[in-house]
Amino acid sequence: MYNQLSFQKLVIQYLEFLIAEDFNLEYRMSREINFTENLVSHSLIIVPDFSDKINLNAPLKEYLETIIYHINQKVIDSEDMHRTMIQ
């Protein structure tokens, strides 16, 4: 199991990878999201804190919100992220 720091790095790499692959853009996602603990489940969750650069790009914003939602809901897990970036 990944510790929190490893998971955070993986999520950032994964999101940056997807943006580069699907939008041909480069963003530093470490400045665009925050990680916090869910008070009920005590699991780590991702909270978007998008800059204007992303907020003004509606397709990208919607795409990222969907991916983040799926990660938070555990639909996409660490193995999925690794597998995607290897392909």
C-alpha cells in the first residue's frame, strides 16, 4: 500500500500524463489540486483548486473534475494509474 506522499506524487504524475496525452498541454498539477482527509472515511481525497488557466478551459476542467471524482470514489486506483502511464 502506498503511503500518502507516494500516492500524492502518483496522482499528480497521472493527471499531468493524461493532460499531455489527451490535450497536448503541459500543466503542473501540484499547484492545481490539494489533498485532504475525508472526515468520515479518514481516506485521502483530492480537492480541485484550479487556476484561471484551467477554469477558462471548460473541456479540460470538466475532464479533470471527472478523473478526480473517479479517483476519490476509488474507481481509479493506484494500479490503474500505473498501468495507464506504462502503456
